[in-house]
Amino acid sequence: MRKVFTSALVAALFSLAADRASAQTARTSDGKPNLQGVWQVLNTAAWDVQDHSARLGIPAGQGVVVGNEIPYKPEALAKKRQNFQNRATADPETKGYLPGVPRIMYMPFPFQIFQTPESVLMVFEYDRGVRTIYTNGTPHPRGPLNWWMGDSRGRWEGDTLVVDVVYFTDETWLDRAGNFHSDALHLVERYTLADLDHMNYEVTLEDANVFTSPWTMRMVLYRRKEPNVRVLEYDPGRLMDEAEAARH
Amino acid sequence: MLMRNSGLVLALAIAAGASLAAQDGKPKTVGGCPAEPAAFHACALDKAKTFTPPRSRSGKPDLQGYWRGQLAQSFSVEGVSGSEPLVGSSVMPWQISPAMIVDPPDRKIPYQAWAIPIGRIGVNYHQYVDPRTACGSGGVPRLALQDASQILQPDGDQFLVWLHEDHHVQRVIAMNGRPPLGTDIKVTNGDSRGRWDGNTLVIDSANFNGYNWFDDSGNFYTDTVHIVERLTMIDRDTIHYEVRVEDPKVYTRPWTLVWALVREKEPGFELLEEACREGQRDLDTLLQSGMKYYFEKPWQGR
């Protein structure tokens, strides 16, 4: 009992220390870790999830892939290299399409998390993307389905949100360097608050068509703390069409 | 005209949900009120006085759930009369429908003179690709009559989220009194700030980029529009949805639209992913036929 009281007190102190304006608390009213707020990565995974040197306009970066190597099957590695050569036109991002998951998680744009007892909702500035992660115990719907953002079902393992994602297309990539997957992609994501303003994000990718074994990416999501922060709008398709219209 | 129709076929395919609702769901009453927007409006406002809505866990009126537009159609907010030639279209016949406008009394958009030939099956309709067909957002308030939507009231009551299946559009409505967005930032669905007025959710939106239409007819607003939506439950499964539109650039006075949002009660119902651009096939054909993107909007420079 005393221990419960102490941890509640600690949680209350943490929440006092948090930005009062955002009314951020450590727990939601149903006792789950409160992931709500505006988040964004501070890494270079959008360009290349692996270690890479700087290129013109592209910052060098240490990869987010655990061990740095992606276990491609030989023919898939050849495809990845081809994708890299043709990336200026072959990358689905250049067409203004939904970037898929996990790619949207590390695009250099903010996203906002909302929670209800039934779901964890993610609203992305990039391409007005939206992910509903159902946490109400419902299973994936009956397939086969091909969705750009997949189907996400989550559960709480202690204070970690564990999300199972399936039903992808083979038309999304993992980064601007040509890393890719097939429609057999299966993700297991883990979201764990390190403290109120940092969240550890880990995603394991399994895709027997492309990889010889599952592999994992790890990165930190940072809470955007600006008092006026908000998710705005970057609709790449509309902006491309607008540029096209202006050329005529 | 054929080219135009091919675009409409695409739009029809996208709007399958809305069409079903329009054809299957033509009840005599909605929420115990007459199924004609003006009559519904008067009756619903009266019913709302005595109905106590369910409460969320934090004690606010609970609007959460899945909703579909009723008493609404996407052809024209001014209604469709029997003399409209498109009613006889062999490709996609429009349905004779009452106006969704409840004010002004003539139930027409109070356009300034210059804007009349642009809206109302005019320049917009004949020369521009419907922004929704080009995979843009349906826009506010058209979103609320296309396909299903979901209202969420996330923990803490700082925000309310209105998700629309139509082109995966999401609206984040700030309930925390945050200041308005700077006027130089324009967004497709506006900057939306909400508050509770008794049991009514009031959403005040500005900062629109003016890239959207009200309907298939090309009725329009501009980037100076100010939209106030009022959502009031009149029974557990019916919301009276009222939209007041003000835009001094294009109308002579504010005006008001009304329709109903009816709860989607199919067991296990969830919103599906509706990618649009990713499967777009007809836009090039429309553009090659001489139709233009609406970004070159005919009100530019006004």
C-alpha cells in the first residue's frame, strides 16, 4: 500500500514538473501510460535507416537498425541496390503516396498521439496520415487486405504498448535509400516512455519474401515542447499537383 | 461532357458509402423529426431542449462513435429540382433533393453577383476538376456527408478528433482554448477550435486555404471563410449538425446549412483505409480533356 502511494506521489510530482499548459499527466484516467502529445524523431532514418555518410543535402547518420545489417535475401539485396540507384524516381515518396509503417514514424514531421480506452490514435502532419491502433482486444480483420498503413492492433504489456501490424502493400519503402519490404511484412512495435518527454520506439520487421530473419530498428521519439506546437499540414500529393498546375 | 462524366464515375466509386446512405436510407423521419432539412432543423432544436445526452467519463456530452450523414446529398447544398438536366443523366443521374440550406429563407447561397456564375453548376463545375476527385480533402463541411466518420474524445479533454473515412482526413479540434493559428498559415480543413455551449459542441474554424467545394456543383468559399459548426445530440443516435458560413469575399451575408448525423450501429464497424491518390486513374484524362486543377481558382486576386 505504501509503495503504491509512493509511486503515485512520484507520478504526481512528475506531472507537476511537466508543462502545466499541456496538462500532461503520467497516466491516463484508465491508468495506462499517457503517451498523448506531439512527438517527432531527431534522426536521419528518413534518408537511410542504416549508417551512411553525408551526401549533398543529406546529413550523415548513424543507423537505427540494431547491428546495422538488414538480413536481405540475395535477390532482395540486388533489388535494394537497384532501388538506391533509381531512388530519385522510384521512391514512392516522390509520388506523394502514403509512406506506410514504419516509415511514417521517422519522417521529419511531427505527429500527435491521442488515447481513449479503446484505441491509441496517431495523427501525422505528413500526408494527413492516420493510424488507429485498436487496444480493445479486437483481432486483425479477416484478410487478405492490402493497406498502405496496414492494420494495427495493440495491447499493453506492463507499461509498454505492443502493436502488431499486418496487411501491407508491396508499394511502400522503408527510407529514401531504397530499403524495402513486400506485402507479407509483419511488424511488432513497442512504445515505452523513458520519461515524460522521451519515448523508446522499437520495431521488429518480419517478411519471409525479402528477409532471411526478423530484424529490429530502435530510436527515440522526442516530445515537442514548444508551447504553441501543433500538427500542421503537409499534403505532398496536393503540393505536387499544385506545382504541376503552376507549370501550365 | 463525356470526360466530365468519367470523372463523376470515379467520384461515384469513391463515394459509394454516401450513395448507399442516400438511396437506402430515405426514412420519413430522422431522430423523430421530419426528414426535410428545414423541418428537421426546427424540430431538432426543440427536441434538444429536453434531451439529456449520455456523458463521457469526464462528464462532457459523449458524441463518440461512428456517424453517417443523413438528409444530405453531395450534388448541391441548394438542392436539386426536377428541372435540373443532370437528373436525367444516363451516367450518374442526380436525385431530386431538398436544399440543406435553412437560412436565408430562399434557401440559396447568398452569393455576391460576381460569384453566381462561378458556383451553382457554373465555371467551377465546367472548367475545374472537383478538388475531391483530385484526391484532395472533401473539405469542411462536405466531409461530414461523405462516407462514415468517427468522433473521439481522447483522455484529458484537451482535444476532440473527428476522423473521416473519406480520403483518410482527420480533424483535430482543440478544446483547450489555444490561440488561433497565425493568419499567414492556411490549411485545407482549417484551424479548428472547439468549446461546449451547454450540450452543444461548437467548432470554430478559420485559416482555410479555400481549395474546397461544398458539393459536386462547385459551390464554393474562399480563403477568408469562417465556419462555425454546432453538433447537438437530439437522441442517443442522432446529431443535429448545423454549419454557419461567413465569407465577406464571396457572400452578401452569413448563411446556414443543416443536416443530421446518424449513428452507424453495425456490430464491429470500423473505419477502413481509403487511400485515394495511390489508386488514382482518371485525373490525367480529366486534365487532358482541358479541365483544370482548382488551385487556379477563379476567385484568385479578389
